[in-house]
Amino acid sequence: MFIDNLYTRKELDPNFFFEFEVNDGRLCRVFWADTTSRKNYVHFGDVISFDATYSTNQYDMKFAPFTGVNHHMCSIFFGAAFLADEKIESYIWLFQTFLRSMGGKAPSFIVTDEDASMRAAIDVVFPNTTHRLCMWHIMKKLPDKIDANLLRDDEFRTMVNSCVWGSETIEEFESRWQAWITKYHLEGNEWLQGRYLVRKSWIPAYFRDIWLGGILRTTSRSESANSFFNRFIGRKLSLVEFWIRFDTALKCQRQEELIDDNTSMHTDPKLFTSWEIESHGGAVFTHEVFRKFQEEVLAAREHCDVQTTTELEDRRIVFVAGNSNKVREVIWKYNEQVFNCSCMLFESVGILCRHIIRMLRGARISELPMQFITKRWTKNCKREAAYDSLGNLLLDNSAVHIDDVKRRKMSIAQNKFEDIFQTAKTSEDAMDILIQNLESLSLLFQPPTRTRQEEQESFIGISIPENVEVHPPSEIRSKGKCKRIQGHADKKKKQGAGPRKCTTCKDVGHDRRNCPKKDAAAP
């Protein structure tokens, strides 16, 4: 029925994309992306996150969503898959299918977990895409890899967070890493040694000059995304039950985006300075992006001081000091109207840094130069139409189509009822007559009594087929999935609860209500 549901969606929405494969008549892999997802990828598919860590159904298939970051810096859905296994060939099939659904446009950056099969498949399908590991997934494992007492040490946590999240340069990271490893005698920790060997794949200090588009997850956004997907997962769900929950959750996510769109388009953010560049940012950026930009404006005003300025024939070089006592080099190339800062915030995130803002202020440039207005962060970034690989306009046709004849009849009926209601509302007797006749009229339009199966079909939106061509997968053990270690209570359950005992005398065969010793025990 899950596959039948996808076919039904395709009938309602011609741009709905899905592909699946079976093995011995049983579903082994499937991918889908609706029109809205494909349109979102056109606008925000430069950077993506792929996560196959969700076991969401009674068949233990892996749910693997593709997500990104929209113009409100919130997670956005591009498509998803179910995989029966985590072999290299399964990931290659999935990534190739995803690429076809998105018109052959590969992302510039992808972040995943540490799965080796996934990494091998990315090398095959996305050879020109920069691949990095998710910091949040790695750091989430830390409590299981070190002594619990260390986690309660405030100084330890501060040193680790400063090293991993706060290092801006390679030198800073290397120095800080060695400091806390040595201080807490963790040189022999194999897991930490392994993470250090792949540090260039997950520590931002090693790729500050790469466009990330906000995809490297902060803890709060990662937990938010995780919470979103956990709304509709469950170990005992069928695929159809999963779909119902998933579709509902996705509609909620998209409704929240529409609310954010409306807020950004029709309300003005609060300004904290008289600087025109702040006002300009508020006019072009969505509210959430503007808040990030506004932080840089305030820091430029409060904490940035120009230490030295050097004028050359074709450029100006300014050294700017901030409240962190770090000195940044800002270069302004006159002829090209190019600004570069050694902090590289704009190169990685697309938001202008405080150091360049300070230079622009000193140069009496009151508005953001066009090259510093990153399109994906603007209010109007989705205004342009989106097309598929064949040049067809991507339009969401999933809404119920109403032809002109039916629409005209609906209008006539609505107008007639409005006329009758306006006449009847002036008299209580007339309203009673109207209500009585409406009740009689409603009997003509009562839906026929439906069987339980028909009720189920109506709820999920498809008919249960007589002949099932694609069967659910057999129960599958994904790699890395093992049984939970059983505790004392589990073992007692497995052994059986035993005969029920009376709570008064502890004998079997009766309870406290008819216990022969009840009267004797009474005071």
C-alpha cells in the first residue's frame, strides 16, 4: 500500500518523483520527493545534510532524509528514502536517484555521519562535492567514550567546547586539543585518537574558506531537526502509518515556513543603531538572518577599533581589533570593489562580518554592496520560478482541481444561499423554517455507510489493492543494530511473572478480597 500511495500522489501531482526497487517481490529501497521539495532544492540545494541514523518502522528499514537550510536558517526537506540495508550499492542507488530527481544538480557541500559505505558512495556519485562530517553526531558520542566524572567537570567541558566549537585557526585547534588531552591524560583513548586522525573532516578550522551555508549544525538546530523527525518515527509502525505521520509533520514544517515568510515580508525588525547599513540589512534579509547580521553591526560599533591603515595604489589594508583581542586583516581592492577579511565569516556563512562593516563605516559606505547580499538569505529568494531538468515549470498541482463548470455552479449555489440567508435573518420564524429545510436537505447528501476497510481507505487516501505486487520487506537487521542489553526486570518478564499471590497472606489461589486470613489480620 505504501507504493500505491506514491502512485496516487503522482497522479495528483505530476511533478512528484519516486523510484523504488524490489528483491524477490519485496521492497528493498525507495526514494521520493514532492514538487515543493524539488523547488526547495532549486533555491537551497547548494548545501545538504544526509542522515541515515533513523530506524522508523517495524521492518527496521533505515529512514534517510535529505535536508538543507532555508532562508530563515531553519531545516528544510528535499526528499527521503527507505533502505533495507546500508551497503555501498544501496547508497550509490540512492544518491544517483536523488541526483536524477533534482535535474542532475549536485550540491556543493554535503555533511553526513561517519558511515564508511556512505562515504564511498559519495565519492562515486558526488566526486566534485565537498564532503564533511557532522560535528553534532560526533560530539553526541563523547559521553559514551570518556569517564562520566570528566563530564561533570566544568573546566573539562569548557576546554573541549572551546577547542571543538571555538577554534578559528588550525593552530588554535591543535594547541587546544593537545592541552585538554594532556591535562586529563586521554592520550590512550582510541576513540579520541580516531577523531583526531579525521579532524580535517569535521573541525571547521580546517575549512573556514569553504561555503557552508549554515549547514554545519549547531547543537540547538541539530536537536530541533532530530526532534522533527522523531515526531513520526516508531519501532512498530507500518510504512503506511509512517507516511501518515510523516506527511502531517511535513505540512506543519511548511506551514511554519509560510508564517516566517509572512513575518519577514510584512513586519519590520527592531533597529538598535542609527547606521544606515543596519537599516538596509533589515530591508533585504529575512528576520532570522538579519538578527545574525545585526549582531555583527553592533559588534562593529561597540568592539571594533581600527589599529592601522595602509594605503597602496590599488588597495587599502586595515587591521581591526575586536573584543577577543584578535586582530583581523581587512583588504579593500579599489578597482574590483572587493573586500576580504581574514575571519572569513562571509566566505563560509554568507553574512558580512563586523570587521568589514567597520571598514565600510569608515569609508562612508552606507549600504551593503551587492556582493555582500547573499541571495539565499533574502526575503525574495524564492520569487524566481523553478524548473526541472527538461525545462518544465515546477508547479505544485497536488491541490484538488476544480474545473470552470463546477466552479460556476459552486458560485451560483453560494450566492443563492447568501440571498436566502440575508432575507431569513430578519425574522425568527423565517430562520426556523430555513434551519428545518436545511436539515431535510442535508439528508439527501448523507454519505453511504462504509465498511471498516472503506473507512481505512478513506483515511489513508488510497484503495487497498486486491493483488499486492510489492510486498513489505522481511524483517532486516541493519548493520550496527543489536539487541538491547537486558536488565533484571527484562529477565524477570522473560521468565514469566509466576502465579499471582495474595497481598495479605502471600499464598496463591485467591486474592486479598476473599483471603481466609483477612478477618484474623483485621484489628
